[in-house]
Amino acid sequence: MRIGIHDADDTRFPNLALMKISAWHKAHGDDVEWWKPMFPYDKVYSSKVFTFTPECAFLPPNTIKGGTGYGLYNELPNEIDTMQPDYTIYPDCNYAIGFLTRGCIRNCPWCVVPKKEGAIRPYRTWQEIKRPDSRDIVFMDNNVLACPHGIEQMQSMVGQKVRIDFNQGLDARLITPEVAELLSQLKWIRFIRMSCDTNQMLFTVTTAIHLLERFGIKPYRIFIYLLVQDVQSAEFRATALRDMGVEVFAQPYRDFENNLEPTPETKAFARWVNHKAIFNSVRTFAEYNTRNRERKGESCEKLL
């Protein structure tokens, strides 16, 4: 059979579901390629992670669709989900990706994970995820520290020839002195990531940053995701974290259930925070907005 696969989001990050689908079909003797309009295929699969990704109008009507962007309850069949990913479809990807655990103990109103994956549970071992041709593993767990299996897997990676990243972040509320010491013993690709989504979380995140520093992890090696709903609240958190010397990345809130775009103000705020040279030199969002208005005024005068 001729199989077409379609990555609807078209991001730079590999799509794990498509890699497993490709591996399963190749194991059954099928030809797999990236879907192209007007080409004949026996089956077409499309995966979409984000609800805001526009639908491709040219996909055939019998396309098999999956991923959170198409609905919360689309899951791979077990025989496909257990496949080792086919990394050849993403030739620039030089690391392994996967999950040690699925689900989460939290019920954050802006997060779809509890609805989609349910309670936290063991899923894979790091040995099952690691590629033989790379020492780097990017884990996509939503709350690995909340699961004993996740902690055990992290402990078993100490002293091994692996470098890791938990790209969805670690739960700062679960970083105890013992966990901080464990994290300091692991090899990280670059950052240890956490989230600071509300003002109430700032104290907890600050405590975790200080704990990690006690065990030798410098603030510049810590990456904080910052949810932006109310700009005043987000600026309070962003500037406090910036002054601690950590890396801050602002994420404007999207209403996934109602498919509402972030507001222009939250988008502008994210541009300020995420442009590191500007964020470090322009100390307030108000000053950033003033400079933007002045630049736009100068541009209009030149046109006249």
C-alpha cells in the first residue's frame, strides 16, 4: 500500500504519532511518504496537535485524523502505539522523544491533559525510548515528578550516557530537596524547565530555583514557561523571574474550548518577553509599548 502522512501543524518538532504510524506501516511492507495533494494514496493520516492550526482543505475526505487538534479522545491503536518511532521521516531530528508517564494529578483549567489522558500512570522506560544512535532524549511528560515510576526512571538515568530534557516542564510544587539533588545528578541537554502560570505560583517557583541552586544548578540553566492571561500579573512574574537570572518564555493564553485567539495585548507582551535582548534592556512593558509607538510614528513620517 501507498501511505501518505500529513503533519498539520508543520512545526519544527517531530510528530511522535506520525513516526509510529510510519514505523507500523513500513513493518508491514507499505510505502510511506509525506502526503502531497493530487497524488493517489491507499491511506492518508493527518495529525494535528493544536486546535488553532487551520484545516487543510485539500486532504481527502477519508483521511484518518488524530491528535488534540482534531479532538480530545483520538488515540493510536495499541499495536501502533507500541512501535519504535521511525525517525527517518524527520532526518534533522538527532534525539529520541517519548513519554515515561501519561496523565497528570493537576486539573489546571487551561490544560487539556486531565481530560485527554486522565490520571497519571506509568507508560514507558527510558531504555525503551532511547535511540541507539543518540544519547539525547526529549521527554514530553506532563508531570513526571508526580509518578513514582517517573522518579524511578530519573534515578536510573543517573550516571548513564544520556542527556535529557523534559520539554513540558517539571512541577515546581514537587521539587523537594531530595528531588533537587536528583535533578542535579542528571545530565541536561540545556535547561531544567518549569512553569509559573499564576502569581500564587511565583513563591513556589522561586523556592524551587533556590533549591536547585543549592545543589549547583545555576539560574541561567532554568527555563520558565509563563502563561499570559492578565498582562499586569504576567509582568509581575516575568520581571521577578528575569531579576533572578532565569530564562523566561511567555505563552499567550489560548481558549482551546472556544478556539479563541490570544488578545493583541498578550501577543505584544510575549514579543517583548521572548526577544531576550529587548526584554533585558527595556525594563517595563509600558516602556516597550512607548518605544513601539514612537517607531511606528517615525515610520509614518518617513512615508509622508
